[in-house]
Amino acid sequence: MEYTTLGSTGMEVSKLCLGCMSFGSGHDWMLDEEGGAELVERAIDLGINFFDTANVYSDGESEEILGDVLAGYDRDEQVVATKVRFEVDGQRQSSGLSRKTIEQELENSLDRLGMDTIDLYQIHRWDYDTPVEQTLRALDDAVRRGKVRYTGASSMWAHQFAEALHTSDRLGLERFQTMQNLYNLAYREEEREMLPLCEKEGVGVMPWSPMGAGYLTRPHEEFEATTRGEHESGVGRPYEEGGGKEVNERVQELAAEKDLTMAQVSLAWLLHKEWTRPSSGRRASSTWRRPSKRSTSTSRTPNSTTWRNRTSQSACRATSSRRHRRRRRRGRRGGRWRRRVER
Ligand SMILES: NC(=O)c1ccc[n+]([C@@H]2O[C@H](COP(=O)([O-])OP(=O)(O)OC[C@H]3O[C@@H](n4cnc5c(N)ncnc54)[C@H](OP(=O)(O)O)[C@@H]3O)[C@@H](O)[C@H]2O)c1
């Protein structure tokens, strides 16, 4: 495994981040607790130390599964990222980026993860109803209180991200250190505005769906052959626009020529972009390599930021009262999950 520095944070992460969106019972194609645990263990075995989840993934189940597995490992060695913005479990107040939502959802995420601090807390999208200044102040307070180490953002217009960075600089608040956006061989729109902005601002980039949610892992006519592929076609992501089919065919040719899988070719393309660290999803483990002796990439961004008062690196153990609350809530949730699976 190769490691690199995440944007201007100074924090070292594996170049591959394990995306945990596929953990839980939100859709048929997702992995249950056992499947998720197996994947996380395999990832750690291969040297991955960077995990991405969100409060909304299977209404918090993903965070619970990830937190449970990581509890068996040295928390200090892991970098955990989660997100806030979308509605969880039909609860109106869990949606958006107001101070109320951020404070409540942060506590809920910490509780489900069984941790005292989240390494990277990301806003999942822009909130058109809350002034960005309020969101940034709430996030800044979370950092001051030691609940969050760094903040990040995900998929928005570049002008919005620029406004957020400018506002935090103007007010002396924590600025977003990462951008998690859709970027892969079949979707390169981000090269126009967002990626140059991130490069200029020293923001770390963590592309989501690095293999186009499966589109870049098999011939395009077979994309819908899996349960996930069928689901993704319904979501309507623009993989086929702007020459996606031709790109897919070229990946097929290259994979055959080099005796690799299409997934390997697609990931390799991203890994050769200096600004990116792909978040891989389920099944990506077949493309990973066992860690060699810790080799650190030289792609550190020249732009470094000074960090004030970061919280203790060892303050991330689940407290007994938190564990107790989680168990109690699990007891309540058990029925709900089972009901959903049965439906
Ligand atoms: N910030 C956001 O808004 C956002 C949005 C989406 C995702 N994410 C993050 O990004 C992570 C990854 O997203 P993703 O799952 O869409 O990424 P992806 O890696 O592009 O797609 C994963 C899918 O590709 C197929 N696949 C993966 N590895 C394969 C292999 N080796 N061989 C063949 N097929 C393979 C599987 O689909 P089949 O079963 O169909 O083959 C799998 O479900 C998520 O877990 C989440 O953390 C963030």
C-alpha cells in the first residue's frame, strides 16, 4: 500500500480509501454486518487506514458496522471520515446544514461509530437554505470542542466551494480540507473548475465512484446485469454521456492488452492523477495489493496550513456510557432493521 498526505492536513492516509456506502440494509446489493466486517478487516490487512461513511448510508447502519469493526483495532492508526446533510431515517431535523442539524447529527454519528472524535467531517452537499457562514461556524465549534479534527465537503458547484473557502478565511474559521466529488474515467467534468480550484487551494481530493459504480468494471452493455448496476441505471448518473461508451471500450482493450481487469485499469488511471485518492466501493478488494514496506508517496501539496489546538490523538475510545447507549438503541433498532429486510 502507498500512503500520502491528505491535502494540507499533514495527516497520512492510504492512497486507497475504503468507501462504506455499501454496508447495511438500505438496498439489495448491500453487505450485511458480517460482509462489511470482512471487507474492513481485509482492507486493514492490506494496509488501508482510511474509511469513508455517512450518517445517511442505510440510515446509520454503515457507521455502526464500521465502528464495531474498528473497535477491535488501534483507533489511533485509523482515519475515519463521515458526512452530514441528507435526511436520516425520515427525521426532518437530520437534514440540512443548520447549527442544530450539525450538532445533533455529529453526536449521532459519534455515538454510532463508538468514537469520541471524527477525523474528517464532511458536508455531503451544499445547503441552499442555510447561510454558509452558519454552517462554517458550527463546524468550527465542533473542531474547537475536539469532536472533529478536519472538515471537508462533497459534490457542489466550484463557485459554492470557493465561496465557502473564502468565507472561512475571511472569518478565521476552519476551512474545508477535502473535496469528495464524482470523478472517474467516464465523468471528468470536474477537471474544468473544481479540480484546479482544489489544487490552487491545497485541498485534498477524494473521488467517489472511482469505477463509475461498476460502469468501468465491465462492458457497458452488461452494466445493468447486476443488482447494483440495475439500481445505478435508475439513478441516472451520466456515465454514457460525452463518450462514456467509447471510454468503456478503450478500458476493455487496455485490460485485455495488459492482462488486467477493467477495474484495475480504471483505478490505475485515477491513481496516476496527482490530486486524487479514490474511495473504492464493495468488491474493490480484488484490485488491492498487499502492503509493501511502508512507502510514502512524494505527492505532498506544497501548500501547508498551520493547525491550532488539535485534540489528543488517543482520545477516540468508545466510553462505556456511549457503548451502553448504543446497545440500548441497537435493541430498539433491531426490530426496525429486521422489518425492513423482511419487506
Ligand atoms: N460523497 C458522495 O456523494 C458519494 C456518493 C457515492 C459514493 N460515495 C463514496 O464512494 C464510495 C465508493 O462508491 P461506489 O461504490 O459507487 O464506487 P465504485 O468503486 O466506483 O463502484 C463500486 C461497484 O463497482 C463494482 N466493482 C467494484 N470493484 C469491482 C471489481 N474489482 N470487479 C468488478 N466490479 C467491481 C461493484 O458493482 P457491481 O456489483 O454492479 O459489479 C461495486 O459495487 C462509497 O462507498 C462512498 O464512501 C460518496
